[in-house]
Amino acid sequence: MPRRLLVTAALPYVNGHIHLGHLVEYIQTDIWVRFHKLVGNQAVYICADDTHGTATMIRARQEGRSEQAIIAEMAAAHQADFAGFGIAFDHYGSTDSESNRQLVHRIWAALRAAGHVVERDVTQLYDPKAGCFLADRFVKGTCPKCGAADQYGDSCDKCAATFSPTELKNAVSTLSGATPELRSAKHCFVRLEPFRAFLKEWTASGTLHPDMARWIANTFLVDELRDWDVSRPAPYFGFEIPDAPGNYFYVWVDAPVGYIASTIDWCAKNGDDWKRWWEGGGAEIHHFIGKDITYFHTLFWPAMLRTAGIDLPAKVHIHGFLTVNGEKMSKSKGTFIRARTYLDHLDPQYLRYFYASKLTARAEDLDLNLDEFAAKVNSDLVGKVANLASRTAKFVPRLAASYPDDGGLFARGAAEADAIAAAYEAGDFAEASRRIMALADRANEFVEQAAPWALKKDPAKAAELERACTVSLNLFRQLCVYLAPVLPGLAAEASHLLGAPIAAWGDAQRPLAGNAIAPFQHLVARVDPAKLQAMIAASAVESPAAAPAAAAPVDDGAALAAEPLAPVCTFEDFQKVDLRVARVVAAEEVPKAKKILKLTLSLGGDQQRTVFAGIKTAYKPEQLTGRLVVFVANLAPRQMSFGLSEGMVVAAGPGDAEIFVLSPDAGAKPGQRVH
RNA sequence: GGCACUGUAGCUCAGCGGUUAGAGCGGAGGCUUCAUAAGCCUUAGGUCGGCGGUUCGAUUCCACCCAGUGCUACCA
């Protein structure tokens, strides 16, 4: 009984081009889908462009055209890029569709009816220049959790923390460069806390890799789940909320619903009923996503589906990020490589194979080391697999009329089918590749021993030659069947070479006999290092001209916006705080603390105080000893796990590397009060 | 500090309660010349992070420790 699989990859955002990082996911998913189709399951690969949000609206405004024009242009670009890599969606839709609007309405009505929607005022960042509230992705600043700079307003790609844009430090509008200000507006929220028990069970029920299930259980699900802000006030490009006019659904509401809407559109084209896939039809729903959007797919999304009576995903497959040469992709180093740029220089099969050889079921980051990439592709694809055909296909015009005795080689390869299939099924493509390459090694050993080139010289051994070639070409074909999910192009060429289509996983079980052999053509070229270099060069963006030296300082309002002024206090209030000049007489690291330094401060004479200060991320102890600082002398002592802290040292900055300890001008003496 | 994951040959990684721990790549030596300078053979003497425990027997299970990574805590 074939399984019915509804498979999705995350919807790429309409505003950007596809790059090699995206492709990890689309290739991974494509391989998984192709595998299932090959084994005879009914698999549907659904994707779409994620179109809504402020970003699209602003871009349309800037370029003086409609959102729809942008969507059409980018949809074409995305699909061309995907097609270039052999990624074969069954349907590629758009979240800006009527089917999506209707479905969002339906799910919203269900959330309302279930009493999960609450409304309250939200203070949000507002761009006074652009005249609109700022979407998460349109605010950049410093991550409040880890201090990484240049992060978007919804999550940190450094530490994967999620937060709200108002939590961002040093926020700046990427639209206008203006410092955002705070404004209030009414928002709709979906309550998630009622789902916690359900989510706890669901995420632990095999829908996620155990590592990820644990991670979610230990992070998000330990505390009360915060209400989810699902609306944005106009102007906003998206679907208006039917019962809250002037408000629009936040893009993360309608984006995942787009999985279903895109299925609906596919069904409409094919005379199918979408409910067979999403509502009690017995289909398995599989989502492939990156670990950065785990939150949305394993908490919000199941809650929405459950409320609306739609099937829950059978499995959420989560992968890690792509690094290139061991580092985050970098525009200046030329490792931020667009799909199109890659296609301009290199064969997409290389990348499909390399990713496959590295992907496992775990959400580990995948490193594209370019030297390893070239070595692996050349060794495996060219040296082992393609070479097998290349070295035997030219000797004989056709395969032997019956498959000869090969000492059990083909049978041993056929017996690997289940193990390789299990590896594909589990998402452990690395293991599948290893097993396949092991078979390729055995096949090459066979050729070596049979030495068809020697047999060719002796006309009396023509039959033996034919047998040797029949075996090696069948072994080659067997490999191509196993590799077909990864390398559909190679499988097609192998089909052509031997005049027999590779159409099913079972084709690896039956050797061919008697087939005519087509004239041999090169199957896979070696990786040309010059082209690799050219690709890097084409991707490298010269780093922006070094900022004009010693330019006048620009005091933007980011810091103030990130932390608005406190309410007025009286002079008497201020006087309560006794600030003193102090000298750091000793600074030392505290065992087991990542952020804390232990400071011994002198107030003059024999007066000393011990302070534990959270400045270790920005200062080394030796930088501090001897210098003067400003010290809150009358702060109530605080017992910390490291010891008693008798006050605090005054500092500014958002944290992490950006901490600036205050010091008085020269001449001040320890013990003097700051007035 | 807590939670999780990882720690196996120069590199990338398999493996796993049981004979002398494996593969690929790289390196070294040899063979071959059919093939896209591909292939085959030999070789790497690695405390399987450390220390204990369970066991007839552990790289494989358990405890603890160390290191790396991620999240999290300490910032009065």
C-alpha cells in the first residue's frame, strides 16, 4: 500500500534571491521526495513564495510599482533558480492567493470561536519617515540575548533566540535609516498557553528528531507560553483581518497556511481534493525547515491546525545552517553565493551530491568547504561512478544476451537496497551516500580484475569481454538507481546509455541483458578549480569603501529608542544614590561565570568594597586594575552565588562586547562623591 | 552553574558489548594504462577525550571528570 506524502519546504521570502543556504533545504527535500516517488509512494512536493509583510510593501513603494508586479518577477526568478538545480516541485504557489485568504479566514474564525484570541494595545517601533510600523525584518540592531550586532527584529541568526523588535538594542529602521519611535496600536493575540500540554506531548511524540524535541521541551515549553501577536495595523501588505478592520494578519500567520493553500491550488489543477491531504485523508504531512523557524512550525502552527481541525504534521524535519569554508556566508569573502551565480559556473549535480553526502537527520550545521567539495565530487562522482561507465561502455556494442555469473556482485548490490532506502527515509543521506560509494568501490575492483582492455586485444575472448562489460555496466546502472534521488540527471543519462529507463527503486534489483549501448558521452565533468574561483570572484562584493576616517560623530537616536527615558525623578530621589569615585585595586575572573568579574575597589584609606560586575565580556581584568571607576556606594549588598556584591560599577552600553565603564576625568580621587 | 549535543587515524566521518577498531580523502610505495591524469594493490602502527564501575569481555552500557559547541543562569 503506497504511502501518501504531502511534503513541504519552507516558503522563501519573495524579497530576496535564492542562495546556497536556501538550497540545502530545497535540495534535501527534493531528494526525499524523489526517493519516495521512486519507491512508489505518492509524494507531492509543495512550495510557494512567502509574499506578505512590510518588506514587500516598502519595496513596491520604493520602486513605484505594485506588490503583484514584484511577486510575479520574483516568483519567476525563484522558480528558475530552483529548476536550475533540478528541484521539482509539484506545485509552486504564492501566499498572496485567494485560496490562502479563504483558508486564513477559516482558521482565524476557528481561533476566535475557540476563544483563543485576545486584543490589547501594543507599543511598537514606528518609522516616522516611512510612515508605518516596522516589521520585524525591517528593524536591525543588536540581539538582546547574545549581543550579536546587525540582527533582524524577530530572531537572532547567531544564537537563534526569538524576541520582539522592541527588545532589539540600538534599533534602526532599515527602510529610512531613521530611528524608530514607539507608538501604540491595538493588536490581536493568539493565546498559546492553553496548548502547552498538547504541544509538549506532540513535540515529544516522534514528530521531531529527539535532539530537537528535547531542545524545545527544555527551552520554550518550560515557561508559560507568551501570547502570539498575530496582527499588524495598516499600512501593511497582507490579508486584512475580517473582524478587525484596519488590521492585517502578520505574515507568519498566512505563510504556513500557504502550504495548504498551495496544495489547494495544485488540487484544483489536478482534479484532486485537498482534504484528502490535509483533513483526515490518511496522508502524511512532512515539513522541511531550518532550525531558525522551528518556533513557528512546532508551536504556533500545530496550535492553529489543531484548532481548525486540520491534520497535524507527521514529521517536521529540521536542518542546520550552511557555512562556507567553516564560516558564516560572507559577501565580502565571496562565499555568499546566489543560486544563479553558482549555475553560471558549476554543475548543479555537484552541489546536490555534496549536500547529500553531508546531510543527516540531525539539525547540525552543514559546512561547504570548497576544497572538500571539489575533492569529494571528483573522487566520488567522477572517479568512482561516472568512470565505471566511462571505462567499459566503449568496448562492446551491446550487453550480453543473458546476465553472466558475476560472483554475486550484483546481488550484493541489490541486497543493499533496503538499507539505502532506510537511510533516505530517515533523512540520513550521508549514510546512503557512503553505502552507495562502497558499492562503487567494489564495482571498480571488479573492472580491475576483469581487465576488459586486455580481453579486447584477444578476439578469442570476445564473449568474456562482453560478460565483463555487461557486469560493470549493470553495476553502474545499479548505482545510478540508488543515486537517482540525488542525481536525476545522471540517472537519465544512464537510462539513455543502456536504453532502459530508471523509473523505479526496484530497477536496482534486475540486471539488464541484451540492451544496445548508446555511444558513450561524458557524464560528469570534473570540478574545474578555475570555475570555482570564478564563482567566488563573481560573488565577492567589494567591501564598502572604508568609512571616511574621522568623520564627525553621528549620534543617531538608536540607543535612546532602545531604552527610552525613565520617568522624571526629583533631586531628592537622585541624592539617595551615593555615587563615589573608586579605584580598582584588583580585578579577577570568577570561576564558572561567563559574564562576571570580581572587582576589589578602593574608596581611599582602608575602605575597600567587593563588587561582582557583569562586564567580563568586554573587559579583561588587567585592563581594569588601577583605573578609576564610578561606584554606587550605598546600594544594598546583594548575595550572589559567587559571594557578596557590595555595590555596583556604573557602565553604559547594550551588553556583550559593548560595555563601557564610566570613569572620571584625571584628577579625581577615590572616595570623592559624584554630585 | 543547569540542559543538550559532540569528542574514534593528518582531514571528513562510519561503527559498536565480543576475534588483530573501519571507510573515504590526503601522504608514502608499487601495479596498470580501458577510462574525464580516472583505477587497483600495499601502507597509516590511532591511549576509540580521561578515570572508575557493570560484565567472562567495552570504543560500544553506567557514574564522574575534562574539552568543544548551542541554549540558559549569574550583570544589584
